[in-house]
Amino acid sequence: MTVGSGSARSTYPVLTEPSRAAVAARLVEIVTLRHPEGLAPHQLDEVMASVESQLRATERLHQFVLTNADEPAFTMPESSGGAR
């Protein structure tokens, strides 16, 4: 199913559940390497849930095919106050 305007399909790969679980496990492994002091089991569960959620969200966002003709629904006005 292609969502969004245009007739082109997204070429972003949709992961199967085993592939998604393998990717999530690898990413959690990276997180544990970044925290050599160790994470509690409940923290690892939270990291795993977050990674899986982000993988599903990424797949969902890539279902919206955009073309160069698509424009944003709104624009942000320039700030006249300068950087803070």
C-alpha cells in the first residue's frame, strides 16, 4: 500500500518480524557497549521497546511517498529576535 501523493512507491525495505527483532537486538547491543557500567534489566527492556517502536515508525514514515512537487502544509515565520 502506498500512502501519500504521487504514483511512485517507496523503495525503503519493510522488515519481517524476525529481521526487525534482529536489527533491534543489534541496536540494543550497541547501547550496552556504550554503557559499560551496565544497564538494569528493566532499562534494557525499555531500550528494546523504544528501538522496536522507532523501527516501526520509520517504516510507516517511508510509506508516505513525496515528490519534489509536494509542499509543506505550513511554513514557519522567520525569527526577528536573532539567536539566543
